[in-house]
Amino acid sequence: MKDTVQNMTYDCVGIGFGPSNIALAVALRERGEIDNWIFLESESDFHWHEGMLIEGSDIQHNPLRDFVTPRNPCSEYGFLSFLKAKGRLFDYLNLASHYPPRSEYAEYVKWVAEQFRSHVALSTRVASIVQNDTSGLIEIRTNNPSLGAIRAKSIVFGTGRSEAVPEMYENLLGPDVVHLKDYLPAKKRWCDRLEQPRICVLGGSQSAIEIVLDLSTCADVTSVSRSFGFKQKDLSAFTESIYYPEFVNYFYNSGTDSQAEIMSELWRSNYGAADPDVIEHLNFKLYEQKVRNESYLTVLRNTLVQDVTQLSGQAGYQLSLLDKYTGCKTTIDVDGIVLATGYKNFGSGIGQEPYHPLLANLMSQNAEYRTDGGIEIGHDYRVAFKTTQPTAVYVNGLCEASHGFGDAGSFSLLSVRSDEIAQSLHQFLSTHHTSEIALTIPAE
């Protein structure tokens, strides 16, 4: 960034510019009610799941559940508008598949994001978010010296969820022990360095099985799962109704105990399960391996990792494994580990967090909490505080515990949620006069 004005006050600052806040940018522009806004993005360019753009993989939602189409089918920012602009509309209509390639949807995400470049500060990592004791405004400090201390009357936090990394791997994270979001760069390192790398993939999700299948073409792969095997997602049309806007209202008004029961009943609609096509593909590979009398792919079920240690004097790791039903113990040596262990939800349970770490200064003293340990969030995605605040904090794409599965980082309800936040922002800001107008930040 260059020629920026420091220490300005914005009506709204978006933290992160992934899908949730891209959808919000679309809603803000189309509503035209707020002009004084900026988004801060730590990456140097616009990407979407870059580490999981596996060749041959597709998306897992209807492509028209994009940034805007469900609320404004005529929008210039919809997926069909993207296809038309790229000259691929008829090619797509002739595609014998329900879903487009993941690589194409990543291109769509970037295409929309690029149209908001003047409102985004790239390569800007947020260091802290605090409330200024004097002005009452939210103050955001970053690693970007040209921005200085950014002041905001409202923020929309849309960074995505924190990675769920089991404790035993926390100190091992690096080039050879990676979370799934960093899978493809790690695969390249392994395959460039080793003729036939030995890789362990932990987890029983869609992402885990996709990684296992992809690695099986160039590595010896061991899949480790605590479950009996890869479970099929619940794709019933009745279950899929949880991704309707009406279900958000039903879920939100159900109460904490009922919400937990609903989540438990419908868990396999989104977690710890995979689509039928990839399960069938893996089963076929295992069968073909048996036919060919090969042994490059191993699937260990009902298996717990009791310990992981770095091999002394050589690269690689040893995992101590336990079959949780037979009690049988074994060890495997591998060159790398992929943690397909997902992301954290808000709450106080195992693998959860009450709020994202970057929100700690704002939340620790004055936020309201739910009985399940997560922060209290209004229907409009605004954080509830114990005392009246001169500012507003919204959480965009992190409210699964309070708003249901449609808030679980998927595209399903992006367009609806972003418009509700934009509407609430306008109502809040209409009562707060803007005394300073921040200049639009130009692209480099």
C-alpha cells in the first residue's frame, strides 16, 4: 500500500477478507449506505483454500449459493456473472457434474475480491484489537506502518476459525507436520525431496479422504481414524434444509441445550464424514491395490495416536498407535504428517475456544457469555456486551454454536448473513455521526 492516511476513523473495519467478508463487501456496495469502510487481510493476494486446491476436486455446495445470488439473482457479483465474464457459461452448462472444480470456484472468489481491491489493505496482519479508553473507539494495530493505528466505530471479524491442532502436535508443526490448510505446499516439499515419501493423514473427514487419495499417487500413505471407517455424509433433502435461512431462526431461538442436541443429531451433515463419490473412490483404490498385490495405501480404523516423537538422527516421526477396541499396539515411522483435524468452534468443550484469540482484549472483561462457554451473539451477529458500547463488534462466519450449521465456514448462507450484518451496521452507524472520513486506500 502507498500514500495512505494514518490514524483515521472508519465507520467499519473488516478483519480478514475471506469469503465471509467478501460477501459483506458485496452487500455494502450493493446497499450503498456506508462508504467509509476498509478490510485488513494478512495475505499478499486474494486466495481461497489455496492449500486444498487438489486437482480433480470439486466444491461441496450448489455453486449458486455464492456471495450474492440467493438474495440478488441479478447481481454482477454472482457465479453466473463470473462464468459469463470468463466466456465459459455454455461450457459450464454442458458440464456433466453437479459441482464445478474447486479450482474454478477459487478463481470466482478471486474475481469478486479483485473488484474490491481499493477497499482492502493486503499484507496487513492485525497485531491487536483494543478499545481506546479516551475515545471509546476500537483501535486496531497492524504490521503495516503506512496505516498507523486504525480507529473504528465498528468491526466485522471474519478471519475464519482457528485450526484445531491436537496438543501433542503443537510443538511439531513445521515443514513436515502440517494442518490440512497447508497441505499442497507440504506435498510438493515431500515429493521433491523423497522418491516415495511416507505420509500419515489423521482424520475421518472429507478433507482427510481427499488428501489420502491425492497422496496415494506419489507416496506411501497411512490413514489413521478414530472411527470404524469413513462415514458417508447425511445428504438427505430434509437434512439439507438446515442450510435454509429459516433454519437459522429456528436454531437461534431453540436455546443452548436444544442447540447442542440439534448439533449432535445433525453432526454428520458437515463433520467427520465424506461424500459418497470419494468414499467409493478410496474403496476402489484399496481393492485395486489388493488385485495388484501392492501396499502403498493403508487405512487404520478405530485407531488412537498415543504418542508422536521425532526420530533421532534422521528426518521423520514415529507414531505410537492403539486400536481402541482390541488394545493392540503398534508403531509406524513416517516422513510427514497431515492433520486433517478441522477447525475450532466457539464454546468451552474439547477442541473449542470461547472466542478467537485476536478478540481477547475486547471480550475478556465485558462480553456476555452463553451457558456453553461461547460468547453471546445477537441474531444480527453482533456481540453482546454487559454494558452499553459506543462501538459494535460483529462476528462473520464464526457463529455455528448460536446460528447453526449454515455458519460453519461454508458458502451456504453467506449472501443472507452478509446482508443482515450490513443492515444492522447501517442502523447502528446511523446513530453515530462520522467526524473523520478515511481516504480510500489505493492498490499498490
